[in-house]
Amino acid sequence: MPPALRAPRPNKLSLILDWDGTLTTTDTLAVLASTAYASDPSITATSPPGIPWSSIVSAYLTDLRAHTASYSCPPAHRTSYPAERAWLRSLRAIEAASATRAVDAGVFRGVGGAEVRRVAVEAVARGDVRLRDGWARAFALAAAATAAAGRQGGVLSTSVVSVNWSRRFVCECLRAAAVAAQDAGGDDVLWAVRACEVFANELPDVVAEGAGQNQEAAGLEGKALELRTSEDKLRQVLRIRERDSGGESTTRTVYVGDSATDLECLVAADVGVVVRDEDLGGGQREFKETCHRIGIKVRRLTEWSAFDERRGEGEFPTSLWSIGDFHELSEWLERVV
């Protein structure tokens, strides 16, 4: 067969990123939760005693195991994307119960915007929250592409979509990391971080302070977000794509994720990119097995050649793409933006 023709560069590209395990090297919710406990000792010293974070995690895992055991279609029988999607969507009640459990236990009671900012700045400085190598390069590239839009007709927008708490925490971590990365990317990184939209769940006290009434903690429809499942993430990604495209067929969406919760978004994007460490973590390993089981190949992003090349005849792509860090993503973006 002749080589595939290179598609024209899109006029606009929307880069949408997952947060925990994708933009960051590890999950960050435990960092925020531990600070909440430290800031309010009464959470674990009430009468009756409050619920420690380990118990909340344990209760979630117990619910998940019970649901897995009772679910009508076990993993070995879920050999198609629709079957796996149905499984992911069946987890809504479990995810919602876990969130409710944390709120009812008062885990984040008294943690407002100022406290979240302090926690984020300190967590980034200590290395408790680490962004992946090359992240600043990718964000600086977004700023440069946007600045050049008037001359070249192209623009790269960035968004973060997460099912975890807290939107304010994600924003403040990004800002703190951007300040630390100024030597590498200059003011471009700070500008790009400020321009990046973050869609995630918000802490009750942050919402109560009034953030839930504006874009600081609102979705594209002007409502405070509640993102719990892969379906919720997909809905938000589709809103972003519709908003950014403005009806133009030359707009393309790139989604970057690392786990099963990202599957629906990865499949829906024009280019779905999976983060894989050299030593796969538990979630990455499970997701690798899932892709293999449902027939989706994951190839290195360096093998990519043209938009839409990966799409097959059905409703899911023939290929997703993988990266080890954001330098690889940046090199690819430099080719297509």
C-alpha cells in the first residue's frame, strides 16, 4: 500500500488533559485529604469518632469488589468497547457513594480557597505534587501557538478535566509549578497556565465562598461541576470540543489520559494519547490489559502520521497512542500546530 498522505494542519487544536497520573506523576487526592485532616483535628476526634481517610478508601474498595463480583459481565467477557463502556458507567453509584462518604465525614470541612492555595504551593515546593517531565514545554508551546495565531491561522488551547477534588487545588498547583518553571519557559508558561481551563469537582467550603457561582468552579454551562465517572468526563470533553470547534471541521481534539476512567474520552478524541511509565503502575497496567482485551492497539506517538488515520469502520479507534513524558507530546505538537 502507498504511504498515507499527511493531512493538512488543523486551524485549531484543543489539548485536553487528565490530572492525576497524567499531568502529575502520582495521584494527588491523598495530599489534599491529609492536609484537611491536619487542619481540623476534630474530624478524627469527634464523638462518635470521625472517619479516617484510610477507612474511606477501604469502604470504596469494598464496594468496588462487591460490584465487580455481582456484575453480569466479567472482564473475560467484555471483549468490545461497548461492553467495557457499560461497565465503566455502572460504577456511578459507587463513585457517588464514596464522594458522599467523604463529605459526610467532614473530611474537607473548613478547607476554603486560601487554605487550598497554601497547601498547593507547599505540596509543589516539597515535591508531594510533581508534574511530569516536559509539561512546561507543552504549555509554553500552547502560549507560542496562540500568540502566532494571527500570523499562521492556528491556535492550541489547553484544558484539564478531572474526576477528583479540587478544581482550585489543580489550578494552584499548576500556578505554583509554573512559577518554579519560569527559567525553562519564561512568562509563556505562566500565561498558558492562566489561560488553561480546569474542570473538576470543588470542595464544599470553596463553593460556599462563592466560587461555585462563577467560572472559577463552573462548567461550560455555568454550573458547579460534579464529575465522577468516565461518562461525566466524556460529557465535559464533548462540551469543550463543541465550544472550541465553532462548527469548523478543521478543529481537532487531543485527549491525554492514563487510566480506565479516561477510556471514553480517549476514544472520542481525534487523537487519544495514553501516558505510560517505564514501570507501569497498577492503574496503567490494568488499562493496558483493558485495551488489549477490547481490541484497541496502543502505539507510540512517534509513529503517528496523520489526523483520522487511526479511525476504523466502527465506533472506536483502531489505535491509541502512548507517551512516556510530555517532551514526547511537545515534539508531536510541534509537528501539527
